[in-house]
Amino acid sequence: MGTKLFSVCGAILLAATAVHAQEDEVPALTPKQAQTVDRLIEKGLNDDRAYDILESLTTKIGPRLGGSEDEARARDWGVETLESLGFKNVRIETFEMAFWERVRESARIAAPFPQELKITALGNSVATPEGGLTAEIARFATLLDLQDAPMQGLEGKIVFVDEVMTRTQDGSGYGWAVAKRSGAANEAAKRGAAAALIRSAGTSRVRTPHTGNMNYADNVTPVPIAALSNPDADLLGSAVELADGSVSVTLDISVRTKASVQSGNVIGEIPGKTDEIILIGGHLDSWDLGTGAVDDGAGVAITAAAAKLIDDLPGRPTRTIRVIMWGAEEVGLIGARAYAAAHADELDRHVLASESDFGAGKVWQFRTRFSEGALPKAKVYQKALRRLGVGPGNNQANGGPDVIPLVQAGVPAFRLYQDGTDYFDLHHTMDDTLDKVNPEALRQNVAAWAATVYIASELEGDYR
């Protein structure tokens, strides 16, 4: 009995010692670094520089469609802004891309209940024939239902995918809802349909349709596609249910394309004591309907303002902080891929990367993509961010859309997840404007980013 008790107590002691040893192995900031983190948070919570940057971008430039003259003006604005903030090595890294823009778009129920429908063409959609087209509606509750439909029976019709998006805090409902943007047109084309309509990939309940990019499969003849506002999707669905016979819709879409135009990424740096790089930023382009305040002017402003707070500290950061305003994100991560290709030979010096691209809501969770051996470092960030109401998340962060090519190349990443409960009310709509941004939430973002990036610069060791 005594021997067994001793063995049990010994095992407990060994386990406690092991846990204590693991805790001892968790890296920590020095007292001076911890004080600096606290100061950065306090300054961030009282700093309106991000709002000023965002107001400047949305007022002086406005919508910034990838590859457009407006996006070119935005790049010049980006250079001027970063230089005025004191960033070094400010430059534009250009790349070529195909260009698409809308010219005209309209839709209406032609019969049996004539009335207008609010639509927006999806990016990269082909045009309808001159003067538009009128055809019978074939409604499908989900994209999966359309994919399961026979290959005959839809010839000459307008396919309508009426799939609803679920509202979530972290935006996870978007991942499957957005599949219909390309999927509806491609599945419709395979079956000989004349065009496609989708319920917007968004959660708004006003008559503002959500645009977004789509891509055609190689094996289909492209058909035009547009998104209905959610109330108009309800209307069209009700028309199909209440009609004694078929419902027909007239759709008219005109677009303009160019085979090659120039875009670019705007880059500025806070040089560090080493050539290791912490890469942060947001995407500079936006869709053409609103002024791109939430998507993603806010991300551009937050990361630039946070980096500036670190630049204001005495001395230089240990690692170089590189701020990037990615170009042409909305139309296919073109700037992101261009950056990854142009900097392929220095990606091993990219210690961490992240993008702010989920609006301007308060940060509520910190997620990582660190190696297992580097995971203890996450606790340092988690501890610092708790006072801002930011909790720990998983180790599956993608770093943000423009960081995905870097993650695929092996660059570790983190992401400061914002409250996106209402993000998809505004996303890719004409309602994406400055008045939707809460200055207090923007300041909390800056505080969280400043603390995180400072720790990334100063904490020893890598994350691979």
C-alpha cells in the first residue's frame, strides 16, 4: 500500500515537474519589452491616424477597381501617404493583368409580373447579346441542386441559384456561399443555359446586390452572370412560386475588357537591425460600387498606422517591418501572386506575414500558423492581447487572402480576426463607405496590430 502511494505521489511530482519545465520553456518578453507593448496599446487606443488615412483614401480616391486608372491614382496616393509617414524604401512594384469593368447592367421580370430587379454583374462576366436577352427562369435552391440537375432541359433558360448565406462572426458562412459565384455560370453553361443569376453572396437585407469575381471553367462557353440583391432574390423566388406558368426575366449586361493593363503593389518599410522581415498590409484595390472603406481601405489604414506607432519608438525594431498595399486582390489575388514571385529568393527571410482584410470591426481572436515547435511563442501574443478582449484561436490561420501564396511557400502567418457579424452586409456593395467604420473599433485594431507586430519583431527565434 505504502509503495503504491509513493509511486503515485512520485508520478504526480514528475508530471508537475514536467509541466513546470514546459512553462519555463515558454518564451517571454523582457520587462522593458512588456512595458513597450503596454505603451503601444495605450497609444493605439488613443490614435486616430488610421481613420485619417482611411478618410483620405476614400475621399481623395474612392472606388479602386483593379487595373483601372482609379487604382493607379490610389498607388500614387499610397506612395505619398507612406512617405509622409516616414516609411523608407517606398516604391511601387508593377505587374501586368487582364482588365474587366462593367458598363451597364439591368434586369426585370418580363412576365407574368413585370417589375424591375436590382442586380450587379459579377466581375469577369461576359456580356449579354446587344439589347439583352429574355428567357425563362429555372430556379435551384442551392448550387448542389444545380450540379445534380440533368444535362438536358435547361437549354436557353436563365438559371437562378437561390442559395442563402449564413451570418457568422468569423465569416465562415462565406466559404461555401461564394462557390455559386463561379459555379452557377459554369454549371449553367454546361447545360446550355443562356445566363445565370444568383442570390448575392452576402447577408444584407437591403436592395444592394453584392458583386465579386468569378471565373469560367476551361471546358464551357461563358454565359453572362449577375447577382440579385437578397430582397430581389426573395421577389424572384416568390414569383416562381406564385406564377401559374413560367416566369421570364430580361437581363442586359454590357462590359468592357482589355487584354493587358498595369497594376502594382505599393511597399514601404521600417528598416530593422536585421534583414529579417515582418510583412503586414491590406489590399489597395476595391470593387467599383462603393468607396472601399471596409474592404479593404480599413486594412490598409490599420496596418500603416500600427507600423507607424512602432516607428515612433526610440531606436530601430530588431526585424524590418514591411508594409504592403496589395494591388488587384479582388480580381484574383494578382498582386499577391506577383509579390510572392518577385520575392521568391527572400521568402526565407520572411519571419511572419499577415493581412488585415475583414473590415473594421473589433479584433476578437488571435490565430496562428506556426510550426509545432514554435507554438509556445503564441502564448506571448495571447497574453499581450487579452487586455484588448482578444482571445486565443487555432493554429490554422491563412494570414489573409493576399498572404495565401506566401503560406503556400512556407512562410509562417498569423491573423487578428475581427468581428465580422455585419461585414457581409457591406461586402462588395455600394454601401461600403466610410460612415460604416467605427473609429473606436478602428483604434482597437491599431492597438492590437501594433502590439502584435512589435512582438513579432522583438521575440527571438523563428516560427518555421
